Amino acid sequence: MLVYLLVITILSLRFPENYLNWEEIECSNQSFPDNFTWGVATASHQIEGDNTNNWSAFENQKGLEKSAKACEHWLRWKEDFDLIENLGVDSYRLSIEWSRIQPKQGEWNQDAVDQYSEMIDDLINRNIKPMITLHHFSHPIWFEDLGGFYQRENVQLWVDYCQRIFELLNAKVTDWCTVNEPEVFSIMGYHMKMFPPGKGSVFKTIRVMKNMIYAHSSAYSALKKINPDARIGLAKNVTLFDPLRRWNLLHWITAIILNYIWNGAVISGLKNGRMFGSKIDSAKGSFDFIGLNYYTHALTSPFLPQTTEIDLPKRKHEVMTDFGYTMYAEGLERAVKMVSKLNVPIEITENGVADSDDSLRPIHLKRHIWQLSKLISEGHDIRSYYHWSLMDNFEWAEGYKLRFGLYHVDYKTQKRTLKQSGADYQKIIKSNR
Ligand code: GCO
């Protein structure tokens, strides 16, 4: 019993779960460095509409809500860029849809390439720096049919594609994210069955996660050979895992295991070239920055739900978001400290909230930005903040019911309307505080 108590005490002290008294915090008093980059983020499949890729196939196969026309961004991109400009951001994180560029293996769709080039030029003309993500969950069906990232030999096909896009745009675009959230892609797709290809195997998940890190590092070295000055990194989702009952060792053990699978493995892969006991030498140091996507923490027990469709447990005083996880701005500190281990500049490549009536987002924004400024003032090298997302869009397995936008989208009319939170963000950007 004594040993048990000792272990629990050590764990509790070593891994505290902090909460702030927000009532007492004056959130508007902090300023940001002059060169701090404010941004918004989106991903191709979530906004463009009419994509034919692994995701659209999965939507059909599983009877999910279809992405269909999404925000019709492929047709309305110019007016959407007006919206981005209207926010006053310095940068826009977007992804390029591989399935548009290479609808069939060996085929190169010049029209799509031209449109993306035009879009990039247009952003630059508006003084908005693009950050390009090369793989944000979606890829062509032919690639999936070959086994996708489950087969290590397929990685080269993706790297070839990345090289061509990079050759085309690297003179104009300095910041590149190779892959978005390798851990979410593999866990949701190969364990939780909620993303394509809908498999349920821990072994497959680990294999794909390693392959994604290998894919990232292969792209990194190929692209750096073309232009050593480019800034290339990846976006890592950090979800914190805290034991539901802090006196229960089983809950601690679950939290520790999940933390390794979700966060530790990728960080160790990038830092030491080792993950899950295997070596991926090329991964070591293969990044000029680390992108951090931060949303929440999960309270764990051995009975953690295996779907995102139900609410996760929460502390009494915590506020639930529409996604069924809580708003936990305090956690940004631990998330930043975790990725700080990589010793490179940090870009907050995503942070936001599902909140259909925009009642929570203004507070969410304020708290996270306050936390961010505090971390910067404490010396963390955080260069940017990209809010997820520009406008409401297709939230993967959850479809359109979850609204993450600073702009509201009426999907019937495709009308976009600035929300209160969007106006708040505009002000924050303008005053840089
Ligand atoms: C992810 C993605 C985004 C999501 C966002 C909100 O984390 O799943 O990068 O595509 O839409 O995070 O859940």
C-alpha cells in the first residue's frame, strides 16, 4: 500500500494537471513580438468540394455524411481569399490535393496545377504568406488501392509528387508541412476505423505511423536537396492524456501508454530516429520547425471510448466543446513543452474549437492566445499561430455538424458570415496583443 501511494504521489508531482482561475486573469494585457505570424488554416478535402480521393470513397463506403460540394472553395477561392485578407492575417496554411494533381497514376493534371499556382500568386500579391501542407489526410484512390502508406515502397510515389509540387512552388513558398498529424492519420484510420481505410489493428497502426514518419523524412531530404533554404517541418497533433482518477494506477498506466503511442513515439522518431523499438535513421533531425496542432486533453481509464462519437469524461468545472472533448487552454503549456524537446522553432499550425453558435470560441481564442503570449514571454520560440479554421467546413467522420470556422458557412447558399470570434481575431491581429 505504501509503495502504491508513493508511486501515485511521484506520478502526480511529476505530471501535474494544472488549471487556472480564468476569472482572475486579464487576458487582453499581453503583447506579441513584432514579427509574430498570425494565420488561419484549412485543408483541401475539407473545403474544396467535389474531390475524388480516399476520403470521398470512404464516405460512400461507410455511409458517412458526404463531403460533396463542401465550401465550393475550388470555385470560390478568390472570394475566400478576400475573407482571409479581411481578417488581416500574415499567413494562410492550406493543403494541396494530390488527387486533383494526379487523378490517375502517372497522370499530371495541368489545370489543377495552374489553379494552385494562381492561388499561391494571388496570396502573395495580397501579402499573405502561404504555408503548404503536402499531405492532409487525403490522397488519390489509386494510391490507396496500392496499399497507401501501409506499404513502405509506396512512400516514394508520394515523395515524387511532393518533389514536383515543390519544384513548381519553392521559389515563392518558404514554409512547408510535409504531413499533417501522422498519429491521427494512423490511429484513426488503422485502429479506430473512423478514417480511411477503416482498419482496426494496433499492429497496422504502428506500422503506418512509422511509415508516415519515414515518408516525412524522405520528403524532407528530397526537398532540402532542391532548396536548402526552404523551411520544412510537419504538423504534430498533441493531445494530452491525464488519468481520470489520479489515485488509480491503472488510469495512470493507460495515460502513460497512450501518451507514448500518440505523442512520445513520433517525438522520439524525430529526435532520435527511433520509434516503437525500430530505427528510422533518416527521421532524426529532419525538420526546421515543428508544427503543433493543439486542441485538448483526454482523461483516461482502461475503458477509454474507441470512438469520437461520444463525450469524453470531463472534470466538473470544465466546459465541453461540440466535439465532446473539453476546452483546456492550460494544456497548451504542456503541449509546447513537449514539442520543445525537438529544439526547433514551434509553429502553432492549428488551434480552434467546434462550437456551432460561436458562444465559446471568443473565450477559447482569448484564453489560448493569452497562454501563448505567456509561453513566448517565458522564452519559448513560438513563431506563429494559425487558427483552425478560416470557415466552417467538412469535419471528416463528423461531417458538417461540427463548426470550426471564424466565418459561418451556410451550406445551402454558400454564404459566409464573419462570426463574433472572427471579429475578435481581427482585433487581436491588428493590435498584435
Ligand atoms: C485534425 C486536422 C483538421 C481538423 C481539425 C479539427 O486535427 O484532424 O488537422 O483537419 O479539422 O483538427 O478537428
